[in-house]
Amino acid sequence: MKKISALLLLTILITGISCSVEDQGYGAEDLDCWRDAYCVQERVDISREQEGIIRAKVDKRWQEYRTVDLPEKFIQWSVAKRLETMERFRKHQPPELSGPHNAMVASYGAMRKDSQFKINNAVKGMGFLPKRGKIKAIIKMLEDTGDNPFPVKLDTLTALYEKAADIYDMSKQVSLELYATPEFTTQTFLNQMLNPVAALVFLDIPSYKIKAIVHLIHPDDPNLSDYERDIVRYINLIHSYFHGEFSKDFIAAVYHVVEVYDNSPQKEARGRRITP
């Protein structure tokens, strides 16, 4: 009996090391999702990402997901709306809140102590990620032009969007986790650490929905690969390129596209899946 109790205690201690809240139903404030002030997401395996395969622990079990490229009509819509935004800024007009930049991100997985619900929704700024073979060159270009006047920066961004198909990896959308810290965990961060799946909805006509596996990458994690460091650097750099310098780099969020739906109100759409 003592041996069984000791074994049970050892199992609890081992399984409690990772960021897991299935048993408690609480948030990261009750656990340790952080290692020396950086977070480690242990539930996404991107080792076969270049093959188009992501493994993730979703709903308490490891599953395999095949990524897809964004459909051409999504890309055309996103690029056109982004180019329109560049024009609005050139004319000193406020940007539209609808469109491809602001995604409503739904996630689920864990309850914080201040809530009775595991589900969450938050608006996140979204963008494209350069292809693996082009990301270093784009980073250097942004670093070299970071001190340019804002109108010149708009021209730089416009040039990137005009060559979107050649520059960007269309199997991904990217964002930043701006607010999660060891002292405070946002619900989105907590859910994606525990259950790394999300649905993104873009408010516009046409409207699209993306279902994705989310890979969170902390800039201070000493075990990042060279490519992961490039991802973190690029997303933070493109964010500050437009919004101005920040005092630190933020956690990068890579949304690996698995399914895409047309959420437009037309009869042939209405939430129908448009990817294989």
C-alpha cells in the first residue's frame, strides 16, 4: 500500500511539472507555466512543420494536423484590404476596424479564478509571415529602414503586400501576445498554452474563418531554434515598424492554418469549408 501511495505521489509530481490545469480547472496563477520569466509551450510539436504536419495536444490527447495554404480568394481579399489601409494612412484617414488585420480569436481550455467559463474571445492583430527562406532578408530590410519617415515606411509595406504571393508563407497567420506575464495571464494565453487550437473570424464582406493550431514562442526562451528566433524577431519588428518602438519583445503567436471557411452571408457560403 505504501509503495502504491509513493508511486501515485511521484506520478502527481511528474505530471504537475508542465502547464496543466485539467484537474484543478484554474489558471496559470495556480501553476508554473514559466521558466525564469519565460513561458514554455509543451503541447505543440512543429518538428514536421516543413512537411505540412503539426502535432498538438488538444482535448487532452496528442493529435496530428495537416496544414493548408490560405485560399486564393482569401489572399486577394486580405492583400487588397491591406493596400487600402496604406492609402487611408497616406490620406490621414483613420483605418477601418473591419478587415484582415483584426481577427476575433476564439479559444477554450481553462478557467481562471475570476471566471466560471473556459471559453474566450479576443480581438488580435494578424499579419503574414515571410517564407522561411526569405525571413532573414525581410528582417534586415525592416531594420535598415526602421528610421525612415512614416510615409516612406508605408511605401515599404505596400511593396511587400504587392509581392505577397512570393514573399509570405500562406500556411500561417501571426500575431503577438502583448499582455501575458508571470504575474498576469490573459485568458487567450492560458487557453492556448493548455489547448493550442483557435478559431479566427474576420469581420468583413466577404468574411472568413480560420481554424488553426497555435504555436506560442517566447523571445527569452534559450532553447529556440534559429528559425523560431527569426519568427519572434520579425513579428515584433513589423509591429514596431508600424506602431513605434516598444521597450521589449513580446510572445509570438503563429497560427498554423488547418481549415478555412467562407463565412459570408451569400447562400453558397454561410460557413462552408473552402479548403481540402
